[in-house]
Amino acid sequence: MTKRINAYLFTFMTLMLGMFASEIIFRIINESSLLDLSVVRILCEMSILASILTFIFMKFKLGMRRFLTIFIVFLSNIYACIQLGFNNFLGVYISFQTSSQLGAVRDYVADFIRSFKLYYFLTLIPFVVILISYIIFSKKIDKNVNRKNSKRTTLAILGISLSLFITSIIMPALQDSNQIVSTRELFRTAQNPSLTVEKYGTLGFCFLDVKAMIFPTAASENYEVIQKHKKNPSENSRKIDDTEWKNIIDSEKNKTMNNLNNYFINRDITDKNKYTGLFENKNLIVIMMESVNDIFINEEFYPNFYKLVNEGWYWKNNYSPRNSCATMNNEFSGMTSIYSIYNTCTASRYKSNTYYESLFNLFNNKNYTTFSSHNYTQAYYPRKTIHRNMGSGEYFGVEKLKIPYSNEYINWSNDDDFMESILKIIDQKTEDGSNFMTWLTTVSSHQPYSVSSIQGDKYYKMTEGLKYPSDVRRYMSKLKILDEGLGVLLDGLKERGILDDTVIVLYGDHYPYGISKGNLNKVMDYDTSEDYNAERVPFVIYNSETEHQVFDEYTSYINILPTLANLFNMDYNPRLYLGDDLLSDDYESLVVFADGSWKNEKAFFNASKNKIKYYGSDEYTGEEIRNINVDINTKINVSNAVIKNNYFEYLGKKLGVENKKVEKTTTVTTTTIKTLGD
């Protein structure tokens, strides 16, 4: 008589191994260590899940049980596969907090498919093996189920697995002190998707993400201030009266707000330096350039931007770390100098927040005329509301600019038309002789690049004979339109006699992630697939009267605001910004990425893998690494709390500081606006 296979054990092992094997394949593809405690933790997770599902499935007949088992394994396998593709395309893992980004995959499906690597489908191997195993062993599985034994077995597996799982999270000896966010904190909040996936696997992250959405838990509010520069007062010291702030702290009953108060008031106050006030009373134009990376620095193809780079101040190690909703989040951080929430479309979700210390409001307080503009609609982000609450005097979307545009996610408006309209707005805004400050976000170089489009084809022949991939050539064609727009702006400012009196700041919001790193490497002179090199984008500060300088320090958009505040000699409190003045004598070269990884000329610390890579013989001590990680994690947690609790509106009201968010329409009449597209 043929020996029958125990139905409970077969289902349990099928589920556990089917899900666990896919997690192992995911780790191999993701270049994660297999000799890590996380693998044991993930095995325990799969054991817990498989035992619960098996106990439930035993209530069904063999056919339904078989279907449910195969279906669950398929879902887990395909989920891991999609996570690989999504992370490769957008730089983040799928989260219920970033569901809006699914639209980006939908709108640019051709680029998404093109970026998807075939070996990601290896995560489906367990599903295929299980299908085959059921074909082979289906007739040998015992149809009779001993429910009493099933219950005992389930309880035994759950007890052992849960004990090991909990121990791996809470036992101090099993934790790494250098980890940017503790494993226990990740279990509570899932606040760092990349690290959560690393420590709990894709399914573990899925459940923790759902838990965080249904039962949101605030990150730790144990804000440790790392004092870096203890100095004696000097003539360069900024004098700030904290009497009123201290009174607020003494009377505040809200623990969260007071934790934030105490964190900010105890931070270092950056001194003035030789650059303080260099641009005082000049105009300011900040341009966040859509999807611009170092390909744009090319004298032959892009002479206008090349001029700005080679005559202005250029930071060659500038990065725009990509997170969820990278364009708007990175715009938000540039305007506020606080970190966006990694797994949230921050500015959109918290669009009602106000920021009295924003870049706009610093200039409002100096009686500048402020406005902002983007040459596309609000289909992705409600900029009209966001910018108003940032303090922008008036926001001009593409409809208000009255320039040609398309609603198709293939063809965009042209940046040269955009700059023509901006010049007309400047004319009207400065009729009374006032200075102006504006923030512009371009669009022409936006993806898709893998399909034909008006902008992608316009200068496609410009790169003929260079043997570049077609998507790179379309991208470069789009960059040409942006460069022409910069030319229009420069010529227009010069014709108006205000070029010398205007400072132009430019940075890329993120690299063109619709193009694979392999194709980018065929054009770039460095490997974009290593150490987050793909996130490297240009950052330039240009004024026709300054001498050209090249800076080696590592930086990102988080430092733009405090640097400009010092250059324009604004009345500001440096402690309220989590970035630093790049030109300060105390600036420490460092760029922080969305997952808490960091990099400078000395090393690259990969927070997800918890590994450090040195570029030379000079190394950090364990204590130094810990201090850097604690400082970064604290700033990220503080930023999250600031945003979620609308802290700066609270602080502004307590201090009696007005957030100038009312849209000003008196200087540009309706009649004037209608002429902008003429």
C-alpha cells in the first residue's frame, strides 16, 4: 500500500518554502547578504504566516485547499517581482503610503516595461516548482485531516517561530548599533521602506506597511542633538534672542511640540562668514530643472547651461536623492530645508501646512515681490495650494501662463515659451521698482523617453552618429529645449538691464529615471549604478558679477535655503533648517539619501545593507559612524514630526510671526495675464 503524504505538513511546507524561497531569490537579486540574522527572521515570518494559513485551509476540501495554497504562493512571488521592478524604476518600494505613484508607472508604462529586467521573474521559480509538485504528488496527499493534530502542530510552530521572531527584534545582543533605524523601530513604524524590506523581507514590509497605515505610530521622539561646533562668541556670531521661545517651552503642555521646540532651540547657530550678504538686494530666480543630470553639462549641445556652470559657482558633487514623488518632495525640501517623508507624497498630503521660515517668506519679509510657476497643470501636484502656503505671492500654472501645452503624458509645454512668459511677469511685477524672487519648475525634459514625442524628436538628429541609445537621444533632445529656455531667460534679463542684479540658482530635481542606468553609463563618465551615483545632478549659483568657482563638497537640495539666506543676508534662524550653509567655515561635506544612506569624499554608508565603503585609507571610528547615523535619523524623525504636526505654523503663531500666504494679484491684472501668451 502506498504511503500517504500528511496533508497538513505538505500544505505548510509548500506555503512556507514557496514564500521563503522567493524572499531568498529577492535578496540575491537585491545583493543582500544571505548570512544575516534577517534571513532567520524572515524564515520565522514565513513559518508564522504558513502555519496560520494552513490551519485555515485545512477547513476546505482538497481541491480548494490546493487552489488557495498555489494562489497565495503566486501572490507572494509576484509581489516580490513587482517590488524589484518598481524600486528599479522609481527608486522606492510600493507602499500604501505611495499608492499615487502607481500612476507614474501607468502613464509611462513603456518606460517601466523597458526598465524591467527579465531576471526579476526568477522570483516566480517557487510558484512553478509548487505547480509541478502538486502535479506529481497530488494523488499521494492524504485527503483525511486530523484537525486535533493540526491545531497542536499549528500552536507548536507558532510558539517556536514567534519566540525566535520576537527575540531577533528585542534582544540587544542581536542588534547592530550602527543601524540607521533600529529593527524594533522599523517594526513599530515601517518608516524606512528600504531598510524594512532588508530586515523583514517583502512580505514582512507589506504587513508592517498595512499596520502602519491602519494604526499609525509616530517615530521615536528621543531627539538627540549632536553638537558639532562648540565655539566661543565672536564678531561673526549671529545674535538671536530666545527669550520668547524659552517662555513658550516653559508653558507648553503638548509633549510632541515641546520635544521639537527643545530640539531646534538646542541646535548650533551657524556663524556669518565672508560670503554673508554678497547678494544682498539682488533679485533671485531659483530653477528646479526637470530630470536633469550631468549629461546637461555639454558645451556643444547646451551652450547656455554650460555658460552658467563655467562662469558661476558649480558644486560637482551635488545629489538629488530620489524618494516617493521625487519632483514635488525635492521641490518641497528645497523650499523649506527639511526632509520630506520618505514613503509619502509629502507636499500634496500635507498641502495645508504653512512654513513661515520658507524661502518665499524670507524674501517676503524683505519686501521682495515673490511668485512661482510651473509650466504644467496640477494633474500631479496641487502646487497652487502648496506654493501659496509656502508664502509665494502668486502662482502661475500653465493655464495661467497662457502658453501652448498638451494633456498627453508624452508631449509637454516648451521651456522656451515658459521663460518668455516669466520675463513678461517679471516686467509687470517690478513696475514699481521692487526686487523680485521667484521659483520656477521646468517640464520639457520630463519622461517618457522610450517613445516618440514632439520634444523628444525635435532635436533627435542632433546626436546622430554618436551611437547613443534611442531613449538617451530623445532625452538629450528634450534637454536642448530646456537649454534654449535658459538662453531666452539670460538674454531677456540682459536686455532689461537686470542680469547683473539677478542671481540664478539651478538644480536637477532627480536624474532621468525613465532611462536605465546601463544606458546612462554609455554617455556618463562615471558608473551610475554604484553608490547612488545615479542621483548626482548639477547645482549652480550664477551671477554675472561673481568669479567662477568649483566646489568639491558633497551636498543636496536640503542645503539650498540656508546657503541663500546667508548670501542674501536674510533675517533668519539657522537652527530651523536641517540643511546647512554650504559656504560656512563649519560646513561638513555630506549628502544624505532617502533611506538614510550617506556619502562624502571619504566613504559611502549604505543604510539598507548597513555597510560602509571607504574611498581611501582614512576611515571613521565606530563612534563617528554612530554619531553621523544618529544625527541623520534624528533629522529625518524631526522632519516627519514637523510635517505631520504642522509645527512651523504652531511656532509661527506662538512667536507672532505671520506666514504670508495670501496670493497677491494686485500687481498683475487679469488683462495683463491674458497677454502673457501673445
